[in-house]
Amino acid sequence: MRFALLTALLLILLGGLLHIAAGLPFGNPPVTDMDDYFIRHGQEQTGANNIVTSVVFDYRAFDTLGEATVLFTAVLGVGMMFRKLKPGEEYEND
Amino acid sequence: MKMTKIVRSTANTFAPFCLIFGLYVVVHGHLSPGGGFQGGAVMATGAALLLVAHSYQDIISLIRQNTMKLCETIGLLMFITAGLSALTTGGAFLRNWMAHNGGAFATPVAFGANPGVLASAGLIPILNIAVGIEVLGGLTVILLYMLSGVKEQEL
């Protein structure tokens, strides 16, 4: 009984969400000068055929440096969490 | 914990192909979809395959923690050094100075759809390789840290 009620509730929720999503406008992104510039000058200026890579590693390379630093810091955090205990050190349970 | 012989043999067979495919994605980052982050993740998947199939004690001699830490650090330092090298030519930090100086990675590329040349795009392949090394080292180190805490038990 509870399972059936829960399933019906979920189905109604799903239907409502799909109804809302079906009414959203989709597929008409505004055209900007930036896209045209990258597509027309990207290959000539960077020599890379992959426009995405030329944006990520050339026009916005400083952002990628930040991304690499974030990964480095994340690994550092995991290393601190999984470190070996010093002799005589106890786990903190609080 | 060791898995069965079937799983271990499959992992041994597929891990080198994983590494080669990851290397391909990294090196061709400026020509085809992919790049440093994606290719590094594929290479780390090859290491993860070996780690999961074999026991931690058996694989620690092949995939060393210190080597992977070194990989990660070298990748990030290589990225920063490549960025700083642009300053010596009078450009801004991370400027793509190698693309047009007629040197090693400076093959000009025609406009439009074409297969492209591997030795083009200047600084981009170097940055791709740096990020690939860093992601390989970082993800493998995370896996090694997590597996080192698992208690070994024989089935």
C-alpha cells in the first residue's frame, strides 16, 4: 500500500516536471561576436584544429592553470585525510 | 584482496591498451576531441583496472606511490614553467609564442576542416602533456591512498 502510494506520487511528480520542461524554449542560443571570432581566427592564431582545445589551452589558459591547481589541492586533501597515524596518536572520535 | 584468475588476466590484457589510448587522447588533444584532462583520466583508469584486479601488496611494486606523486608535481610544474617561458619572449604569461616562431611546433594549419599536423599549435601540446601527466598522477595517488586503508583478507 505504501509502496503503491509512493510510486504514484513519484509518477505524478515526474509528469509535472516533464510538463514544465516541455514548455521551455530550447535551441535558439543568442549569436555573439565571440563565437564567430573563435571559429574564424582560432586555427590561424593558435594552429590547433580543435577549437575547444584552443580556447581551453590558449585563449583561457590561465583558467586551466587554476583547474589543474584545484585537482592538485583535492589530491592534497585526500592525502591528508588518509595519512598514517604517528606512533602514540589516537583517532579523534568527536 | 585478489580477484579470480579470469579477472586478473583480463585486466593484464586491457591495461596496456588503456594506457596507449590515454596517451593517444593526450597527444592528439589539439587535433581531435579530448585533451589532457580526459586522456589523463583514461590512463588512470588503466592503473585502476590493475589495482582492483590484483591485491594492493602485489601491485604496489609496479605502481609506486612516490612515482605517482612525482608525476603529479612534475605535471603542474611543467605547466607553470611553460607559462613562464612566454615571459622570456616578451609576451604575457601563458602566451602561445611557439605557434608562429617557425620552430618545432609551428606548422601552419589551413582554415577549414582538415586532419591537421601533429607538430602544430605551439604551446598547446606541451600544456596538454603536462596536464595529462598531472591527472594520471593525481587520480592514481587518490586510488592508492584509498586502497592502502583496506584490510587485506584471503578468501
